Amino acid sequence: MRFLLQYILPLAFPTALYLVWKLYHKKKAGEEAHHIDLTKGPWLRLFGLGVVLMGIGLVFFNVMDGEKPGGVYQPPVFRDGKVVPGHIIRDE
């Protein structure tokens, strides 16, 4: 899910928004809306905007999911037949 939110959606969102906008304006002008000429379009700008959105998403998730500094990291261990996930041991 995180991969989808961080990488796929930000890259695809500007293009999907552009295609919906083109369909709307074709329908509004009375043209056949089922065909969009994909050879013409601002593809480089859409890709650039997607990369910018992906960068914003990466920074957002890094800030929101980050741990506070300090403490000692305890790596995952295999104990009593189960894997205990890694965690931070805080000195509080």
C-alpha cells in the first residue's frame, strides 16, 4: 500500500487528471469523446509534475513515520519459535 501511495499514484495522477480534462472538453465541444490523440500532449511536463509529487510524498512519509532521535535499536530476533520485530529501546 505504501509503495502505491509513494510511487505509483503521484506519477499517474497528473496524467489521469489531464486525460479526464481532455475528455471533458471534447464532450463539451460536441466531439466524439471516446478518442483522444495521445501523440500530442504535455507528457514531459506531466512526468515532471509526477516526479515532484512523488518527492513531496516521500518527504511527507519520512516526516510522519520517522522515529524520534535517541535510544538503541534492537534488531529482529527469533525467540520461542517466533520472530520478534526490531524496535527502539528508549532510556526514559
